[in-house]
Amino acid sequence: MTKPPIYNLQWLQTLRAGAIVPPLRPRVPLWAGESVIGSVEPDFLHQIALQPLSDVHHPLLKEERPERLGWRLMGDVTTSLNHIAVALHQAGLAGAWRNEQLAVPDQFGHRKGTVERAAVRPLGITTLAVHLVGQASDGRYWVQQRAFNKSNDPGLWDTLMGGMVSAADTVETALARETWEEAGLHVAELQAMRYGGRLTTRRPATDGNGAGYVVEDIDWYVCTVPDSLVPDNQDGEVEQFRLMGAEELLKALQRNEFTTEAALILSDAMGLP
């Protein structure tokens, strides 16, 4: 077995510690019925006009205090959350609007509804993503540089492919779709595909004017890209692809040239203890 390259132990410890970081400020639960589906800073939802967030049947939000500090979602989860997402967007408190619905799980992982992707970080909703680590037959790693116009981490390096799992997808269908859109590769053409593991990350986000919080699980896979295939971006979200040997990759990782998620995944894929 090939020994992993030498690396700075403090760098890796800091990297891994950065995956789980508490919120910058206190947060309170966001309930749907008795299920916790997210969290917000206590006064965050006061920044949107609550009057439009009601209809003739029921309010979409109810503030719970002082007996139970938090916010309760009323009515149909999907309908209510997407009304709130629109209000956040209009107030400049949402992330980049994607017209993409993501599943909304509760604290037990049970799906309760869906919501526009732009609202998940301000509302502290758990998301699911998938990444693919691609290696050439000689062991080098295929990595991508994110486009400079990306809303998150522009210009940083990433795994061969990484993307969110939409509400309409399974992890497997998202893996296949994103691999084609980002790298122009069909999963069926890739070799030695295997599940690598799950990365869990919890940390503050800039969405919501700094009131957002990332709560994300990432399932990652490893494959071999045949020598006859070269990644070719299809959706305009990748600046370039590059093959990096283990030593070159490790140096770039330690210079913080990769996204946090990619650095953690690649460190595990390289077998760094």
C-alpha cells in the first residue's frame, strides 16, 4: 500500500475542526408541527414583512415566546416555506436564487416538504450533497477549478464533481446528472466506482447578511477515469480541470486553494490519518 505523503499535522487538525463550528450567535428552532426542520437567529424573521406571510386560512409563521423560544411554521410545509423564501429573497436575505427545490428533513431525517435552495442557509435547513473524487489510472487526481462567477467559493479548486441533491433526486441520480453537467462524463463509463463515506459539516454561512448556518451531509464517491476520457464542463460552472499528483495536490490543499468540503474529502480519499 502506498504511504500517504508527508503533511503538516496542524493544518489537517485545523481543517477537520473547521467542519464543525458553532453559530456565531444564538439560534432558535424552526418547527413544523412538533418537528424541528431548521433554526434561525431569534430576530431574523422580523426582518421580513410578516403581513404578506398570511392568508385567509392561517399565518405562515408564529413566534413562540417566552414559553418556547423559536418560530413555528403553520400550514403546509412546502407552501409556507416557499412563501417565506420569496419574502427573504425580496428583502435581500436569501442566497442566490436557483429555482431549485431541496428536500426539508426533520431532526430524524424524515422528509417534511421542500423549499427553494436560496433559503436553506438562512433557515438552517439540513441539505444533502454528493461529490466525486476522480483518479487517473496512474493515481493522479482530476480536480476542477470553480468558475470565477460562482456565488460560493469562486475560483477555488474542488473535487472532480460536487453538487446538491435536489428534492427530485436520489444521491445516485444526482451523482449521474452532476457528473455529466460538471465534467461531461457518464457514470457508466467510469471505472471502480465505490462509496467513499459521508462528510458532515456545520458552520456559519454568509447568507442572510451573515445570519445563515450550513447544516449539510455530503456523500462522496471515488472512481477511476479511463485514460481515454477527459473531463469537459457542460454547464459553465467550471473554469478548468487539472490532473494533480498526490504531492502537488497536498501542497495546494495546505495553501487553502480548495473549498473546505473538497479539502476534507480529498484528505480522506488520500488516506491521510
